[in-house]
Amino acid sequence: MKHIQQTIIEFRTGQVVAPTGRGGRFAFSADTIQAKIASSEVESLPWAPITSSEGGEFSGRGLGVLRFMVELPAPQTFLLAASGHSMAYVNGEPRIGDVYSDNRIFVPVRLKAGKNEFLFPVGRGRFAGKLVPITTELSINTAELTQPDVVLGESGPLWGSVVVVNASEKMQRGLKLIANGRATAVPPLPPFSVRKAAFQLLPPRELTGDELPVTLEIGGAKASFSMRVRKPTLTHKRTFVSQIDGSVQYYAVNPAQKPASDNALILSLHGASVQAQGQAEAYGAKDGATLAAATNRRPYGFDWEDWGRLDAFEVLTDAAKRYPNDPTQRYLTGHSMGGHGTWSVGSLFPGQFAAIGPSAGWISFGTYGGANRPASTNPITAVFSRAANQYDTLLFKENLKQAAVYVLHGDADDNVPVTEARTMRKELEAVNHPRLLWYEEPGAGHWWDNDPKIPGAACVDWPPMNRLFAACRRTENPESVSLVTVNPAVSATNAWATMEQQEIPLEVSSFQLRREGARLTGTTKNTARLSVALSGIREVTLDGQPLTHNGSPLALEKIGGQWRPTRKPVPTAEKSARRSGPFKQAFTQRFILVYGTAGTPEENAWSYAKARFDAEQFLYRGNASPDLLPDTEFNTKRERDRSVILYGNADTNRLWKQLLGKCPIQVRRDGIIFGNKSKALRQPDLACLFVYPRPDSDVGLIGAIGGTGVPGLRLTERVPYFTSGTPYPDWCVFGPKMLTEGMSGVLDAGFFDNRWTLTT
């Protein structure tokens, strides 16, 4: 034991190199420091000595990457407790960072005897860190806790989750997380990893006091906390199990004071750094309306794009089941980042809400917070530009005509300029929006309050907006429907019509349809297949083409530029509204991360480290809990219909042939082959990302993250696909120039057609 470090090691003296990359929401960004790290040329960087402040903090604009060396007499395990960094490299292995300095999630690291290198790319100009000796194999971190409130008068088990730390070199199996005596099975915990583990507990029937003490136990490790006990008329927190990744998520509720089946249901979206609980409490209680505040999965989360958008609808679905409500009285609102979410979600899903109310909301990443759309100067950048269409709110402004809109903003807002709201007003007036209301509060900044004697903050609980909501009803079975979309897998349906397939993926598509008795007329754009859930239709005129029909629900497909009725549903093997690209779509459908074990020791080490890093990233950014398994333990029957993320290539991952054997993109150590060997890129340092349908499932996808050799594989470590707004097509291949030239380092990219074959 004399060789074991017993005390905390603080990072105080090290080296620094100035930043060379740029921020923003880009699929690929040039960063010469990262290029040196990926090519193991760290020593050649112009390092300068640096020492922390007396309090242990490093700060300043010149913090690009910090480097520290820790020398130990013997191997030892520590908890890496750092903040302010976007990620870490520990002896070359990528680990999660804490860019928002939340100090909630710390990871176990196994250090070797001798010198150990730590590299910390710094996110926002501040960093502090230390190594805490850890001697127990398992521990519980209650600083990262997802829990509901106990609502008086309700029975049944409640879901929660907490971070469990495996600080051992073995896979921990068969564990149970016990909460007040109730056991919940925990999936296998990989070596030196953290996981947000779910637990259930059953509150006692008789509750006394304002809190319920909870004791957690797993493998001898214990922790305790308390859950709030709330009356059903007070704001409270709910939890549910997400279908994205099986994690436990929470939302907050400001319940209707008089429960009734004709109550309204308001979905409220919070701003950056705001918790859902605080969002719900910013509103005054209402007799005839329940307000559900979603989380965006984190206070910063995903800007209500990508997985944040999915979270909003999971919350809406759960709240609609729990609280009596009239489906025609559903409304959407939000402030700041949540105002953007209101514009984005409201514009993508026409017919879902009777009215929307964005407050201090920005329009899109292109107008606020960093552009994401690469210039379409060549075919490859054009592909990425098309992938960015889904984040362009203005493309969907016509959809907003189907809901009343109340725009609210302070005219002195120094956070989100009032020009964002004025631009949206101008755009909606240009398309003749039928019910657009507008108000600017003179002299008001970003957040402004009501009279302190009146519950609620004015900028989120504005009485005129509430009155508009109360006056609006959603039409459930309209005579006319329309939709503008760029991806049916994101937004496909309005009332009784669904766009099943596009002609050109991720280009703007639309339909406008009207029924008159037994007759259906309409027009489409970039639409290959359309379904209409109406009975009794006998005559159809679509895009000027007359058709006859037998009256049953209608499916139409375009063949050779001509529409024709069909009785066959969309083949499950084809792209459809149920399953499609682009790449980030693979991280849904309770996805599981599978690392390869059939490669060389170096390839296998990369595969596990990268899979673990992705699990950590999604935990940090999305409160997630994806399963992480080696290819030797994946069972197709047990994991039926789940999406699968494969790391490696056909030579290193045993599942590749089984799940991607028919894919027209094949990746091996000696190169990447396209189609029927018609094209090949043969370099030892290429990386690739792509999505493909899981062959034994109608809904699951395969996401491939791999490359031709270890230098190529390591390029994927700095690809920010868990950052909201970063656009990726169905597939792309890139080389080492990606780290020095950004998008110019992408060698090829594209979309699969509806049959998942390569297009030109």
C-alpha cells in the first residue's frame, strides 16, 4: 500500500497551447491541435508553461489545450474530477468533458506506473481539475440524479436514475440497484465506466412530512437522498422511460386546479440553462389548463432540435395520458431557446397545436448562435447543405399558417435581438398568415416580470397570449391539409395524410390536399409516395392527373413521373416515415452501442474507448443511458428491433457481416468499397459514418462509425454528432485533412435512395 497515492492530485502546473480551431455548429471543423493529437504528434506543438491561480483555476482566452503529466510509482485508479473542458485525453483515450462546469459527472481512469499524460481541450476559457483516489469497485454518484416527486393520492412504482461508477477492470454483470428494498436489474457495466442506472421504488401508502427518504444500494455501495412529497395541485416532477435510449427522463407539471376532461394542455419549452422545474414554476396556476414543461434532456441539451425535439413529444405524449385534456386544446410556448423550440417544433408539425406562443425566440442556427449550413460550392458541400435543411425554420413557415401565433419579445432584449421576432413577423405576413398577433414590451430586456403580486413571469405567462390560447381550437378532421417537410422520418403527417417517401432525400417536399365528399384533389412537390387515411374516396386528381379509386384508405405512389393507386404498403426494407436517414437518426429506437473485439489489440482498444466515450457524451449532453456491449455478447433476438451502433469495420467487428453484409458501403482495413466494387478508396487513414436499415427489423437502424486503420478510426473522436444542429447526410467518408482543412477533408458523401442503394 506504500506505493498507492492516498491524497488528491490537483492539476496546478502544466503546459498550454493557444486555440487554433473555431466554434460553431459545423459537421467538421479545422483544428491543427486536434490534428497533432490524432496523429500522435503532441510533442511538436508550441507548448508554454502555465500555473493555476491560488484557487486551482486556469482562465483566459489563450486556453486552447492544457497538458499535464502525472507520474505514479504503481498502477492506480482515480476519479477524474474536472470542469470547463470539452473533453479529455487520458493516455490517448478520449473521455467526457464538462464544458458547462456542472461538476456532476466524474469518470474513473486507470493510470499506469510512470508518466501519464492528460490533455484537456478547454471549452469556455476556464478549467479546474483533480484526481481523487478511488478504492471501491462500485460507487453511486447522487450529484447526477433524475427523480420524480411523490404525489399524494397516487399509487404505483416510480422511476428514477442515478450515476453508477464501475472503477474496476472487469465487466460488472448481474447487478441490481435497490431503492428502499425494491430491486431493478442493471445492464452490464463495462470497465472503468459510468452509467445512468434506472431504479424503481414504491412509496408507502401512508406518507408523513414533506420528504420521502430513499436509500440506494448496488454491490455493497450505498447512497441516500430525499424525494419531495407534493400535493396534486402543486407543481411537481414526473418521470418516464424514454424510447430513444431506455433512459429515465423527467418533466415538470403545473397542474390544472380543477381537473376536467375538457382542460387545455400547454407544452412549455425552457431556455438555455433553465431546468424544467423552474420553467413550470414561472407560470401561475390555472383552473382549466395543465402546463407540462419538457427538459430538452438537459438545461442546455439540444436547443429543442434533434433529441430535444423528440423529448418534447415524448413529454407531450406522457402528459396527455396522465392529465385529463381536450385534444383540440393543445398549445405550445417557450422562452429564449424555448422560443426557438416553439418556432421549430411548431413549424415542423402542423396540426398538432391550436396555437403557439414564442417568447424572445430566435429563428434558427443560421440567424443566431452560429451557422450550420456549408456553402454549396461543390457536390460534397451541397450534400451537407441539404442535410442542414432540417434546421432551417424558415423553410417550414407555411406550416405555421395552421395554428394561431402570438409573438412576444422585449424591444431592448440584449440576448436574443428583437430582430429575430421581427423577421418572423415579416416572413409570416408575406405568406398571409391568417391569425398572427404581435407584442413588443417597450424597454424590456430578455426576461421581464409581471406585477410581483401576480403569479407568473410576464415573458412566459403573458395574459394576452393566454387569452389567445383559450380562444383557439385545433381541427381534428379538417377538409384541407398541407405539409412542408424535408424528412418524413422527422415530420410526415398532418391529420389524415402522410408523406411516406420523397423523390430527392432531404430536399423540400410538400403536399396540399382537399377532400370534397368522395373527391380528393391536391398538389405535391418532391413526393414519391403518399397515404391518405380516408374512406369513401372515389375520384382523385393529384398534380393534375385524374385517378379512380375504390373508396378504401388510399395509398399513392409515383412511378415514372405518374401517380397510381396501390394496395401495397411501403416495403419495410425501403425508406419511409417509419425509418430513414440521415446518420443521426441511428441514435434512436433504444439504440445500443456495440464495440468490435476481432481486431488487433490497438483496434480493439480504440473501439471500446470510442464506444465508451460516445456513451459518456450522450449521458452528459442528453441525460442518456445507452447500453454498451462487445460484439461477442450482442443477441439479435434479445435486442430485437433496437437500433445498433457498430464501431470498427468488417475486419474488426464480428457483427458487421451479419448486420451490414448487404450494405453497398463496405469498410475494411485496406479500403472503403462502394456498390458492386465499382469504386474504392484505399488509404489506411480514412474514417466514415453511415446509416443503414437493420436487416432483421422493420424499424431498427444500423449506425456505422469506423475507418480503414487506427489513424482513420481516431478521426471520429472529434466529430460532433451529439451537438445539436450539426448536419450529417446518410453517409460520408473523410480523411486526415478534415482536422486541418475542415469540410475540404471530406472525400465523399451522399444519401441512399428509397431502396437504400447508392445514388450518384
